[in-house]
Amino acid sequence: MRFTTYERVHALPLMVVKRDGRRETFSAEKLARSVRIACAKRPLEIGALEKLTVDVENELHRLGRAEVESRIIGEMVIERLRSLDRVAFIRFASVYRDFEDIDTFARELEALRDEAGQPSAPRNQLPLIPDDVPRVADRGRKRRPRRPGPGTGRPVRVTGP
């Protein structure tokens, strides 16, 4: 007969202190979900979001605290999104920072636009507000009419005896 012993580290769960004073257990899944929503339909490398989430979680554990304010977590995410994808950064910041009015939002966009000229912006980053992109109507492409048939909304002509 053979017996095996496994050792496990039982760390205290990390608690997050919300703005209203409530406390809840830190959830990496909740963090990943909010980052995924901010980065939806963005051209990011595979694994970039998972790396961001793991980096934030590891940094939180390195702090060595039992409780962390949600503000600190939000700023960690914003800092990483700013260098990863500027559009995702604005999406996340608009929800997290809860801009009071359009002027506050516009100032944040201007600050981001001023940073865009710096070499720290990712090379594969798409422009935040494209200036020279032709619109579909300006491209001069003509569409061929669709053939009548089921599912097209046009009647099918039936000929027969």
C-alpha cells in the first residue's frame, strides 16, 4: 500500500472594497469578463486579455493585503489597457470612471489623442478616430440586385402547366 500526501496553500480570499463600502470576494472571472467587454471586436493578439487579467491578479496578491479598493483594481486595468488598446481603454474608462458629462469624456479623448504621437503606442493599434477613411457611399461600388428566391423578400415566379 502506498500513501501520498499533498500540500495545499490556503490563502485568505482577497476582498474587494466597493465605492459604496460593500465588500465582496475578488473574482478573476468577473475581472476577465469586464475586460472582454471593453475589448470586444478589437484586433488583439491571442492571449492578450488572459495575460492582462493574470497580471492584475498577480499584482494584487503581491500587494499582500487582505482587502483592496475597487479603485486600485480599476486603475491597474486602465493602465494596462492604455498600452494594449486605446479604444478598449476608453470603453473601460468610460464605465469605470463614470464621466459626469461629455466635456470630461472629451478631455480624456484629447489627452489620449495627444499621447498617440508617442512611440509607446502599439504598432498594430488602429486609429481612435479615423480622419481619412472613405465611407462606403464614397467608394463608388455598385451592388448587383439579388435574384428572387426564398428568403430574399421577393416573390418567386412560378411557371407551369
